[in-house]
Amino acid sequence: MSIIIEKYNKRGEINLKKIIAAISVSIVTIIILLSFIDRTPQESESNTADIVYSITSIPENLKSIGELNKREQDIVCATSKGLVELDAEGNIKPVLAQDYTVSDDGLEYVFKIRDDIYWSDGSKITPNDIVDFFREVITEESEISALLNVFGVKDYINGSNSFSNTVAITSTEDSLKIRLNSRDDGFIEELTKPQYRVRKELLFWEDIDKNYSSITYSGNYYISSMSDSEIILKRADNSNAELAQTIHLVKDDSEDLALAAFEIGERDIVMNPPTSQLQRLKDEGKLVESPSDEAVYLAFNGNNENFSNQVKNEIYRLISKAIEEYQNKNDLLLELAECSYFREDKDDLTKLQSRNVMVNFKSDVEMPSKIVLVAKESLQNKDITDYLTAWFKENTDITLVCNLLTEDDMNLISEKNYYDIALVNVYAKLEDDEQLLATISSFLPKSQRDMINNSNSKAEKEELFAEIEEELFNNYRVLPLLFYNNTIAVNDTEDENILDGNGNIDFSAIK
């Protein structure tokens, strides 16, 4: 019996040694396999994608945002953040601010500044940095309607007192405080404009092509290089790693060339592709559309006394009818203004009803045999003027002569008498009244311009412009024709809302 037990124990020891050996081999194997696994999850989750965005020009000066077009503003929006911003649905969202409060009387705004926001050099963005930015923008920027109602701003601009002793924009350790002269319920929305994206060294932005590498940026991206043909933006180290790593803004000389590059995969975003390609792009699921504040007005030459109001009304009626037929063929590109100066006013039937009656009244007035129309040189204006010329030839006895002029020549047409009517391209958003007034200033008496410029609140501006609007329409100075839509060719995006509420590209919406 003892012999049997001894054999059993020896056999058990052998089996146990085999088991231990097998486990040891397994452990070694697992360790070896693990050594081949990338154990840096943060790095593997980082988005290494590039976005190639077509632009028509490479800007040299990005200091005065109000003077830039939307596509130039896109660069500022990508590299700078605001206290608050406007999302694609038009909702106000705190960005550099964690939140904000408004006093009961509507005069004082307190912004609680986030404690996890940084400049591109890694230093923290402080409330005092934001005060410094507002001092710079008030000193250097011409279009600052949102800030003119801030207590002390006008005195500071017109006087010699220091900013800190005059302007009611102050900071504490974690907050920014702004006090207004009078209540303005549109103040927060005004602050979402691109010109209030927080920047450092504002004067350096005037020669951005020379100074880009010396600037610290508050946005998700910074400018890493610039040339005559391309701007490259790199994702900041402290930005969300899910954002695209690089944005290439590549200069294309025409929409046709940009779309050709898009078709072969060399562009990811093309703004306003050729009209003839819009329906095809939509059918392929590559077209994003959204309302735009870009409009076209019809302006009559104020120096031309040969046209009576009846003649002007008939010209406007004919042009409107032609534009209606043009819109039917290009419904993705534009919508009719229907006598409204602003897209958001189109539902105000009380205001617009009498205008529509006036415009649609056909009179038997004797019309001129020739009408000279001028417009700024662009592909869109060429398409419209070609259509108008053909329409007048087919439907009337009037010869419509269309001349496309440079932007400089268009700015001087109020001094000329060689035209009868003009197509005026307008950024028709009341909150940006400076741009609107600058565009139609040739047709507004100086007293009316000054009244709007000196008003403090959005409500006052709206009331004053309503009066001017009636005068513009009833006296055939400047009349609305159409509103453009934003049309964007986009490859590989699941989000159709790639424009923010101010019409600027939101690159964070493109993964």
C-alpha cells in the first residue's frame, strides 16, 4: 500500500510541474504580445485628418474684422474664440466665458471666465487679458457697434483719458464686468460677432503674413505658415484632439478651378460652387445649403432726373419679374426679397403688402428705349446680368446694356452719370448696420447716416432704419431684389450645419 501511495505522489508532483510550466509559458506569451500593443490611447484617438478649404485670396491684413469678407473672417474664427459665440441654430453659447449674468436693470453684464482656457503658447487666458483685448479693439477697430453703448467708450474714443479711468470694462480674478449706458437686449448677440473674438497683439494682425509666427492665439488653431498660395492652420496643443489636425486654406483663382480640384479629392470644402453644378452636387449629397444675409438691391442713379417715379416703378417691376423667373431656375442659389430689405422681415405682411401692390401695378408710361445697368464684377453678377439682358430683349422693347465694374469703380458710381440703375451687393443684416450703410451710403443723406451711427441700442437702430427704409423704397432710391443662400460643396461630413449663426465656417463641425 505504501508503494502505491508513493507512486501516486510522484505522479501528482509531475502533473503539478507540468501545470506550472504551462502557466508560466502562457504568462510569458501574454507579456510578449502586450509589448506589441500601443499603450498610448490618447495618441491613437487623436484626429490626424487634414481639411483642404478653397479660398479666393490670401489676406495680408486681418486687423479690422469689420472690413473683411466672410471667408477672410473664417481665419480669425478658426484661430480665435469669443466670450460668447453663435451656433448653427442661432443659439448663444458661452465659450471663453463659463456663464454670464445680467443685472435687473439690464445695464451690467458679468462674465464668469473659465479657468481651463489657454493661449496657443500654453499660458492661461485671464480676465485681464480680455480687458486688454477690448481696449485694443476699441482703439483700433472702426466697426464696434456692440461696444458704443458701453459706459465711457465714446468719451474714451473722443478724449484723452486713459481706458482704465474711463471705460466700464473691468476684471476681477475670475470675472469680466461690462456696464452699459442704456439697456440693450441685443448686446450679448452683438458680442458673438467675429470682431469680438479675443486676440492678442492686435496691431500684428495688420501685417499677418509677416507676423503670424509671433502671435499667440486663443482659438482651436494657430497659423503655422503663410504663402501667396496657401495658409496652413495647425490644431493647438490644448485643443480637442478630435478636431482635424491641419486646415489648408488654398487659393483658387476661380470657382470652376476649385470645383475641379474638389471632384478629384484635392479640396474638401468649396464655397459657392458654380451655379450650373448645384443640383448635381445636391443629388450626390455633397451640397450644404443655408440662408445667407447676402442680398442684391436695385439702386437708381440719384443724379438722373430723366426718369419719373412712374418710369422707375415700371423698371423695378420689370427687373423684379425677370429676377422671379431667374429664381425659378436657380432656387438652390437664391430666394426673392419680395420687397423686404431683410430676410427676417419677409413675414411682416403689414409692412410689405402696400409695397407689393405698388410694385405690381403696371402703368402705361412711356419707357426709355435704352437702360444702362452697372454691377460689381463677379461670376454671380455676370450670370444675373446676362439673364436680364436676354430677358429684356425677349420680353420688352427696351435695350438693357449691362456693364460689370471693378469694386473701386462701383464705389465711385454716385459721382458718375453714365448709368441708370445699379445692382448693389449688400450684407443685409441690421445688426451689422455699418456694412449695410457703407454699401448704400451713396444713396443715403448724411443726416440719416449720422442718426443711425449715433444710436446706442439695436432697438434704436431698427426704429431709425425702418424710417429710412420707407424713404428708400417710396422714393425709388434703393429697392430689394433677392437674397442669396450659402451653398457649400463638402466632402465627407455628417453634419450639415457647418456654418455658425454669423455665417462663418465652424471647422469643429467637420471631423
